[in-house]
Amino acid sequence: MLFSVGSLFAIREGLVKILHPHELESPGWAIAVLGVSIVLETISLVTARREADRLRRGESWIEFIRHTKSPELPVVLLEDVGATGDARFDAAGSIAIGVLLGVIAVVLAAEMKSLLIGEAASPRDVARIRAAMESAPHVGRVIHLRTLHLGPDDLLVASKVAFDPELDFAALAKVIDETERRVRAVVPAARLIFLEPDVDRGPELARSEVTPSS
């Protein structure tokens, strides 16, 4: 809403200035506002970039914006980047800013939608979780695995696992605890882990039980 409304307002102002051009009335105030804005936007951008650099893990900026689980960082980064005589030139600038804000609004809506409705862990983290589970003792195979981000650093993991059928209840509980420990060691964000013991009936029967999803 912030960028969409801002985009429409900027385009409207640009069109009004093209249809009814007039000279700048208070250059001193305009320069003061721009000066303060530049300082504040720069501080905000530097702070957001420093935090993003800590979380990027070697990803490009485009990959980070697409894959990050912290929705506030893309908002601040894109907003700060987008912030950055003849009245018709001023009008053209307003329209250009409006178009830029509109593009930013579309990008944010597309990338943040999955976080709002629930997004699975990245393929890399899913692979790590699966490998950690299958490396635990008395684990035969991960039959089903589902993940859901409840927050940037809060991941829910639910899995149906084929354990050794010879285990008694106490031994099974210990194996489950060890499996959870191994998962958290490789993906610390996996705070909630639910493991359902099951019998391995083969890949074909397993696929028929649940429709695959991310």
C-alpha cells in the first residue's frame, strides 16, 4: 500500500505539473527537505545493507530479495534505493519516481506474498534437514517432510519417518530426540519439530498417501 499509493500520487503530481506548469515557489524549503531526506535515507540504507550483508550468505542482491525470510529488509532496501529551471523537467521526474515506486510495489508484493501465506524452507535447508534425519541411528528413511516458516528464524518441521521397527517405546523416544538434535545442529531455525514414526512401505505407497508439496 505504501509504494502503490506513493506511486499513484507521484504520477498524479507529475501529470498536474505537465498540464499546469509553474515555477518553484520556495527553493530554500525544497533544498532543506531534500538535504534532510538524503541524510536520513543514507543512514537507513547503510543500516539495512549492513544487516542484509549479515544474512545474505554469498547470495546476490536479487537472490537475497527473492529468498529472504525477513520481509522488512527488502522493503527498506528497495525504498531507500528508489528514493534516491523548467517545471516540465520536475513533472517528468515525478512521473519517473511514480513508475519506479510502482515497480517496487509489484516486486515486493510478488516476493512477500509467500511469506504472508506461509513459505517452506529453502531447498538447501530441506536437503540438510533430510540428510540430518537419515544420518541418525535406527532411521531407515524419511517418508514425508514438510516445512513452514513461522518467522524469519522460526521454522516448523513435520515429518513421517521410518524408524527401526524393533525399537521399544523408550528407545524410540531417545532416537527421536537424537534426530531432532541433529536437525537443529544443521538448521538452528528449526525450533518446532514433529516426527511421526511409521513403517516403510516403499516409495510408491508413500507417494500415494500424500500429494507432494513444498
